[in-house]
Amino acid sequence: KDLIVRLMEEANEEAEHKGWCDTELSTNEQTRKEKTEAVETLHAEIDELEASIAKLTEDITELTKAVAELDAAMAEATKLRQEEKEKNLQTIKDAQEAQTAVAQALTVLKEFYAKAGEATALLQQQPEAPEIFDSPYKGMQSENGGVVGMLEVIESDFARLEADTTAAEATAQKEYDTFMTDSKVDKA
């Protein structure tokens, strides 16, 4: 009888132990499934983040290239603007000097034509002067519009050149400033 009771107790203990083992196996299997799903989710996140990093690295490379190109364009624009500015300033200076020179030439010519009527250097003193020398030589004063007129046109051309170049310089400077501002905004 003791043997039977002892066997029954052992059977009960084994049944309890088996139940406990089955419960633990089930719990472990459930935990394993949850952990496997978590690992798979984390692997998916890692893959997404690696793809995102690759995309962002590519974007950074493209943006760095674009910034370098923009810097080069800005440097080229600055260089061209400086050259154009120097050329325009030289043209304006030349036009002003030319206007001054033409104005001086006009003054000399006008004084010459004003005095030409009084000049007697070419008047020959002969007892019997031919008809051609009856009056002092006054130059071709009625014709003086030719040279004087031409110089006045040249002077106005230089004045127009100065005005046009000044306007072109202002426009070019404004365009340059706009380009530089837009480029700085693009870089930021």
C-alpha cells in the first residue's frame, strides 16, 4: 500500500511537473515569438533608417555640389561685374574727357571764326587791288556750321554715351545685387 501511495504521489508530482513544464514551454514559446517579432521589427527599422541615411547622404552630396556650383557662379558673376564696372567707369571717364576736349575745340573755333572777320593778314595792300580783295577775308563763316556743327554732334554723342553707360552701369549693378541676394538665399 505504501508503494502504491508513493507511486501515486510520484505520478502526481510528475503530472504537476509536466504541467509546470508545459506552462513554461508555452510561455517560452510565446516569449520567443514576441522577441522574434520585435527583432524583425527592429531589423525592418534598421533597413528603413539605412535607406534613409543613404538617401540623405545622396541629398547632401547633391546639395554640396549645388552649393559649390552656386559659389562658382557667384565668384564668376563678381569677377565679371568688377570687369564690367571698371570698363564702364573708364568709358564714362573717357566720355567726360572727350566732352571737355570737344568743348575746348568748339571754344577755339568759335573764337577763330569771330576774329576771322577782323583779320587782315591775308589782305594784300596793292595800289590797284583786284575785285576779289575788295573786302577783308572773313572765312567761310556761313559754312562754319559744318565743322562746328559736327563738333557739337560729337559732343552730344559723348554726352549720350556717358548717360547710356551710367544707366547701363546702374542696371548691371542692380542685376548683380539681385543675383547675389537670390544666391545667398538659395545657399541658406
